[in-house]
Amino acid sequence: AQSVAQPEDQVNVAEGNPLTVKCTYSVSGNPYLFWYVQYPNRGLQFLLKYITGDNLVKGSYGFEAEFNKSQTSFHLKKPSALVSDSALYFCAVRDLYRQGGKLIFGQGTELSVKP
Amino acid sequence: DTEVTQTPKHLVMGMTNKKSLKCEQHMGHRAMYWYKQKAKKPPELMFVYSYEKLSINESVPSRFSPECPNSSLLNLHLHALQPEDSALYLCASSQGSGGSQETQYFGPGTRLLVL
């Protein structure tokens, strides 16, 4: 079965410090991985995706993610956190057994950045 | 432009009411999705339309009825809902037929309360 896990329900970071939001996956075949962010009372915003190629993917708002095949991980990172980065973050993997583009989401990680 | 719009933003309805949610995109995308999201939980896929045809129904109760009148518009008709159907309903779209590499772009959602 394909799955994605976000092991931390909450991550707390001080403004200006680097942040990491963790994601691990389990798929058969090549994974297609996505990160989304959700601000309070808003929809999901696409941050970045890994399809193939360079293991370091750069995305919106200064975020990047590193694909690590041996550790089956796709952690989201940012060198210097902002208070405005506080939000709910979802990692997702494409369900390759289903046509139609179904995404399998992790449970989400709430990021809190304090001044 | 990666904008998906949804109306209304908020909706309160009784269990005997009939209402509809509307989603629109003008990006030329050919796949459109409905998701249901409970607070601080990942979105749950409900329906997928590909080229205006229903391609995925995730065993959603018949009190939810999707409709895709054209390639830009997606509706969700609601009838005889239950209080547990109260949630944020998200619409998304992607470029082609919902292929594995496609990015889904989400609207801001409709917050539904069933009394």
C-alpha cells in the first residue's frame, strides 16, 4: 500500500532559525511527491513537487525540499523562518495505482514560528 | 494565473435543504476535483472529473451529487445532509487528465455548516 507519514504533529521554531518539516513515504515504483501549505481558513497552496531529476527541489516562498530515495524521505526546509510561515503543512504522494490523480496526504504538521 | 474560485465562502443549511457549491477555473485545466476537509485533518478526495466525465467517485453518499457542466465549471449539489457533513469543501483543478505528474491547484474552499 502507498502511504505518506508526517511524524511530527507540531513543529516550533524561532523566527530567523532554519526550519524542517519531515515527511517519509512508502510507494512501489517512482514516487511523485508534493508539499502544500494551508493558512487558517484558507485552501491549500502548492509549494513544490518532486517528479524526477535533481534531489533538491526549490519552491515558493523560499521553501525547498530534499528527496532522499535511500531514506524514503522528502523533508521540507527553509533557511530562515518567518512568523508568517506559521501554518499547516501537508506532504502528499500520488497514488500510482489509481488513474485520475488521487493524492495520498500525510496527517499534516502544524508549524509555529515565534518572534 | 493559478486561481480556482469557489462560491459561496460560507454556507449554513438545514438537513432538509437543497444547496449547491460552485467552483470555477479559467486555466484551461481538464481535471477537476472535490475534496472534503475536517478541521486540521488532511483533505479527503470525493470526486474527480476528467474531460468533463466523472472518473473517480470515492464511495461518496448519494446526498452529494457532482456536476461538470463544462470544462471550467464544477458544481456540488447537496441534499438532505447530516450534521457530520459539516466541513470545508475544497475544489481543485489540474492541467490534463489527472496524470501522476500534474499539480493540483486548490480553491479557498466553502465552509459548510449543517444544522
